[in-house]
Amino acid sequence: MKIIHTSDWHIGRNLYGRKRYEEFAAFLDWQAELIAQNGVDVLVVAGDVFDTGTPSNRAQELYYRFLCRVAASCCRHVVVTGGNHDSPSFLNAPKELLKALNVHVVGAISDRVSDELLVLRGDTGEAELIVCAVPYLRDRDIRVAEAGESIDDKERKLIEGIRNHYAAIAALAEQKRAELGADIPIVATGHLFTAGGQTIDGDGVRELYVGSLAHVGATIFPDCFDYVALGHLHVPQPVGGQEHIRYSGSPIAMGFGEAKQQKSVCLVAFEHRSVSVQRIHVPVFQQLERIRGDWQTIADRIGALVANSSAAWLEVVYDGMDVIGDLRERLEQTTAGTGMEILRVKNNRIIDRMLGQMYDEETLDDLNEYDVFARCLDAHEVAEEQRPELLHAYQETLTLLNECDTQA
């Protein structure tokens, strides 16, 4: 039994307004070839298939064309679970039709936990794998809000809700394995933020819950799970040092902060219930590079890229002492006639070194939602003792808005 574990495709994501459909198409083609070359039996996609709850027609075309191609290959089953960026209703809409292709979709939890339990069978009808297809667990799915709750109460109830959900689906899986009378593996999925999980600035990973954001530990997953395929964090990594509980990471760099990161998918091989995991490196389909420094450093690096006939997309951060008013024009001249494209320029100029003041040409592209809120608090001179409660209310509002976006 061979499984490919992947997640966080974010099909349709833009980078500073630049469409990236060619990259997504190249990745999906590469993954289809990988499945065929390795004789993969099952593909597991652990959430965030799309970047928004209302994907474009082009994004949908890439997704469905890929599923049809995989269904016609050696891969007997595809399991797709919803992430926090996905619209559950959108993912679930064609689920009955996709079943004919052995594509199993669980966009969100339902009233019955058993709807998340999948028994995958081989060509002869014999059960080969049990999958606990757990999607992103939304706050309202796992916690009943009560008046007067503290932040700690909300966090405790969230973690208890997540733990109880996994305990319930694990109990059903063990019961099903006993009924089948076959010692077959149990694989679980999840789309969540684990304690100690590594992220990268600018990767677009949203915090999922209010309060301390309910980062869960590896102990939340029952021991009967032979492998846990996680999504949400874009950095490939095991959880709590346990190789069988891991994030596959995003397959392409979502921003310049991820540009130097080696992207991968996980090839999971079972011999009965004994599991081994191999990271398969994903090729770079579009080079991204962040160049930072003074003008000479920037010019030298661009010169080296030109010499190598690079077609990279660039982010340039100027940190020099000299004030350069025509930075963008200089950069355009330096890259003219090359295959490179400058997507973003950030000009950090020291105005008064003696006073230690730095003028930072910030734009909204440089800030996330929390940075903007912090600037607002500063502008209105809000007292420090009032800020924690305001931040909590702001977090709760953002969480509700994000969930409304994916329900649209």
C-alpha cells in the first residue's frame, strides 16, 4: 500500500497581483506523473485545495482535470478533506458524482461522525485501508459558546472538542477494523495548528481559533492511528518528533519568505501496519528570489541572475544608507530585456542615523490584519491595559469573517 500525502495547494493564489495558474498546472502534472511512476494506491489531500471559498473557473478546471487524470491511473482512491480556506459547500457539491471516480470528499463535519469514516477497497473488493477523513474543525462545530466565558474557557473547550472528535472517529475506526477481521492500517487526516509548529513570515497561514488559538499537541491523536496526514502549516515537518504524524507542507512557495524552502510531498508506504515515510522533493516551477541589501549588493545579485539567464520573480528590499528616489526606475533598467520580473520593491531608507529614526515606506502589502490593528491602536493612543481585551474581540471578529468567506 502506497499513499501520497499532500496539502495546501491553494489553487488560485496570486502573488502581488501575479496569476500563478501555470505553476499550479505544472505541479499537478508533476504529481500525476509521480503517482504513476511510483504505483501509488491512494492520494490524500489534507485541506486548502483552493485559496478562497469562491475559486475561479480556471482554478476549478485545474482541480477537476487533475482528479479525472488520477482516477484513470493506478491510483485507486483519492481522499480530499476541506481546509480553512475551502468552502465546505463548494467542495461537497460534486461529492456524489466524484464517488464514481473513487474520489472521496469530506468538506466539513456532519451530524454523524461516521460520515468521515472511509473503508477503501482494492480491485478485488477486499478492504485495504481505513481513513478517518477529518476536515478543518470550525469553532462552531466543536464548541458551544456560553455567555461570560473567559479566553481560557474558550481555549479549553476548543481543545476538548478537537480531542473528543478524534477520539470518537478513532473508536469507530477500531470497531470497523475489528468487524472486517483484517489488520489493516488506519490513516487520519487533520487541518489544524499543532503546538510548536514552524511557520514562515508572509506564508498566509491563518490562525484558526480565538484566544491562544488552540494549538494542539501530538497526544490529541489516538494511538490507533498508524499515520496522521496533516495540513495547514506550509513547512514540511513531523509533529512532536513523531515521524508518522506530519505536515506535508505546501507544494509551491506561497510567498518570497518560502522561496528558499525545499517543498515536498510525502510518500507513505505500508507493509501491513508498519509504516515508512519518504519526502519527495517538488521541483521549482517558478523561481522566486528576495534580494536585500544596499544598491551594490542588489545590483550584483541581479547581475548574477542575468548571467544565468534567470526568469525569476523578484522581491527587492533596499536597506542602504543612501536615499535613492528612483529605486524602481533603476531596477527596471537593470532587469530590462531579461526574463525576470520585479513583483515588489520595498525601500527602507535611514533618514536620521544620529536620532535612530528609520523611514519605512510601508504599504498594506507589508502588513497583515494584526499589524493594521496595532497601528490603529497606536494612532488612537489606546492604553496598554485595554489592548488585550480589544485584541481578543478583534481576533474573534476575524475568525468569524474568515469562516463566513469560506461558507460563501
